Amino acid sequence: MGWSTKQIPSLRGRRALVTGANSGLGLQTALELARAGAHVTLACRDAGRADGAVATIRDQVPDADLEVRALDLASLASVRALAEALDGEGAPLDLLINNAGVMATPERRTADGFEQQLGTNHLGHFALTGLLLERLKAAPAPRVVTVSSGLHRIGRIDLDDLNWERRGYKRWGAYGQSKLANLLFARELQRRADAGDLALRSAAAHPGYSATHLQTAGPGQGGGVGDRLNALVGRVGNVLLATSDAYGAQPTLYAATHPEVSGGAYVGPTRLGQNRGPIGEVPSTRAGHDREVARRLWERSEQLTGVAFGLPAAEPVAG
């Protein structure tokens, strides 16, 4: 028997924030955290869809303790506004689930001029985590889970051109870079938390190939024949190959709640190329363990976002 959401311990008295909780993996994650008794903040860009998600959760968990907050990860002003509101309220934050994302979009820029996928998937979450660090530190055993992807395997961190300003833009290459950045961030956060003697556990998770709107929303943008073909392939794949979003959320929930998750772990399905089977800690590419690139990416992310965590860098590995 593998792990299941029935093994999530009681989370009563704990507070969680899930980005992109209005649909897909985020909605399923928020649902199960609420079922376990947590106070769950659904941090979403679309208020109408967030209200729909609240109704969906309360259909299954009538006494769910929920609130909705506005968050657009493609805008640092929005990220700061949410963090400042929560910081002003002073409540501890036990679980931060960095889930929201975009996939394989046409070349676009965020409100701050970042390449859209890097800006939304990585830099927005990087800034949010840093700005909520004091709320996390106020909790007795905080966790941060950042959702990466098996497609981190195609990613390459180009520190000289993170925002695709000199390279010819490749939508899947940009997605892979952003997901590799998510994984490196999760591991570097753990190293810096350890160096700063914080009782914080950071982990990354990936869903395998799970049926969500990501497979069609981003690839279908642009309006061209190729865009429509990409969206069609995504729809067919969701029907024939993908697991459910409920299953796809299990690695995130495992990373957020399992008592024995290692700091810096990467959690996902353990069989069939990390697409099926029991949930557990899984290997990543060598690039996903590159401490020097992770350190430099962290420093560059602080420069780009203007958010400094105030955490010491880990000692370099000898030899």
C-alpha cells in the first residue's frame, strides 16, 4: 500500500496558503488541506474562479475554513500587496504551497518586464516566499513546497539571459528553465534555512503527467495553426495518457504533510518514468542538484525582484 491523502494528519490550528488554488492541482491541494482541518488561503488571480473553487471545496467539506486573496504572480506589485496584508495581520504561516504556473506560452512579458514563464513560475514565487518569510518563521514547523515538473529535464538555466532577451525564444525551453528554477530554488532555500538555523523545511514536488488546463491554456495561446495543434495534442493527452488532478496533487500534499520528507526533497510518482505508482521521493537530473547554479540563480533572483531573504549562503561543497 502506498501513501494516500487519508494519511494526512490533522492540520487543525495550522494555516496554509496555496497559489493558483482556483483549479487543477491547486484546487485539489486546497481541498485536501481543508479536509484535514487547515485554514486555507486560496491565492488566485481570478476572483470569480476562486469563489467557484470555494464552493467546490465546501460541497465536499461544508465546514472548510477558507479565505480568498488576490494574487497575480506576474506582477511584483500584486505579490507585495498580498504579502504586506498578511504580514500586517501577524498570523503565522505553517504551509506555503507555490503551485500556480503557466506552461509553454508565446513570448510575453510580465508587468515587470520578465519573460512570462520565468516571471510567473519562478520569480513571482521567489518574491512571495521571501516576503512571507517572517510569517513562516513565526510558525513552529513551517514548510514551503514548490511545484516543479518532470520537464525540468529539458531546462537549462542561462544566467546571462534568464529573460530570453538575446536568445531566440523557445516556449518549451522557457518552460523547462522555469521548472528547473523551481527545483533549484526549493533546494537552495533549504540550504539557506539550514545555514540560518531556521526550523523550515523546503521541498519540491511534481505531478507527473496530470490532466489540468495547463496542457491546453498556454500551448493554445497565439492563435496560429501550430498553437491550435499544440492545444489539441494537450487535450488528447489529457484524455488518453494523463492521471487525474487529484492524483497529480498527491506529491504536493505528501511533501507538505508527510512527517519524514527530507529537506530539499523532490517528490513525485515513483513508477513508469515518474508518471504513475506510489508517491515518494524521486531523483532529478544532475542540473537539479547544481549548487553553484542554484546559488547564482538565487542571487540573480534577489536582484531582479528586489526581495532579499536575509539568509546566509550555505558553505560551498569541498573539492
